[in-house]
Amino acid sequence: MTFAPAPVPSRTQYVLEAIRHAVLTGRLRPGQALVEVELAAWFGVSKTPVREALKTLAGSGLVVLSQYKGVTVRTVDTAMAHEVYDVRLLLEPEALRRTVVRSASSAPARAVLESAGEALARAEQAAGPAERSLANREFHRALYSSCGNPLLVRTLDELRDQAALVSAVAWAADPSWRQEAAEHRETLRLALDGAAEAAARALRRHIAGFVHRAFPTPTPGDSA
């Protein structure tokens, strides 16, 4: 006998998405305390859906649960950024390579890959860095979501919130999004042309270049 997973309560999902959006758009800032009773009043719900939403967001890495500090929005620093982007570097270019290969013989996979262009347009037309970060998140998912390996997709999905938070924080300090947009266009062009290996290499350069520009690691001998 098998049991289907219980659906997420609608109020919990509503609170979950609202808090995620508030974090990724900067309304709730890194390090800010998240008090259940205050959030419940903000959203007009009881504390239960707020508590469940915060647990889920802790699992995705957007918030941090601490025995002493309670719940806070995750702080982005160099170590955190490199941890997230290191995993992306290992997995996302290969997922894109597989997506491109599959898109040659699968119309649905091709359609999802083509939808990356729509996300790219939204990113370029965004009113600010927070909206751009959200569109950027969807652009990257369109590149890997048809790779054919559900576990690989889920693993990358679990990084999406943290990667979006990193990019939002980085762009707030240094709005280098025009360079990233050009890299996106080149990666997508190669992917749509069927150049799987070249697209994967371009994506790898893009991911590595962004994190090293935005969060350079100190070199030996640098002053503290």
C-alpha cells in the first residue's frame, strides 16, 4: 500500500510564497528577525501556517533557525555565496548540456528551453534588482528543468532561493546585471542552436564569473 503525500495547506503556501517574495525583493532583509506573531498579524493568519512556512524556508536556506536568536533571514557572505555557487558549477552546466541534447528530439523539452527567452526579457525589463533576480531565477530553471533527471532538477531547485538571494544582494551593491544579461543571451543562443557542450561551457563561465566578481575570495597576504 502506498500513501500520497498530504497537500500543503493553502494558508501555509500563501504565507510561504509571501515571505519568500519579501526576502527576495528586499522587503525582509538579511539578518532581520522574523517573529511568528508579527508575521501572523501581517498576513492575517494564525501562527501555525507561519511556523510551517518558516520551517520550509529554513529547509530551502532562505531563513535560519537558531535556538538563541529565533528565526532570521539568512545573511549572505562570501562563504555562503561560494558554497551555493560551487554546487551550481558542479551540476547546472551538465543539466543544461542534457537539456540541449534532449531538446533536439523532444518538443516539450524544446518549448521549456525556449521559455528561457521570455524570462530573459522579463529580467531585462525589470523595474529593479529584486524583480530582476526573480526573473533570473526562472531563466536558469528553464535551462535545466528538462534535463531528464528529476533528482538533478530537485537538487538545483533547492538551491534556487539561495542563489536568488545571493544575486539580489550582489546587485544591490554592484548592479552588474547588464554583463550577466549578455552572458545569458549568449548561453541561450548556443543552447537553442543545439551546441550542447558550448552552451555548458558558457554557463559555467557565467556562474563562476558572477560569484568571483561579486564575492571575491581574499588572497593570502590581504589585510584583515
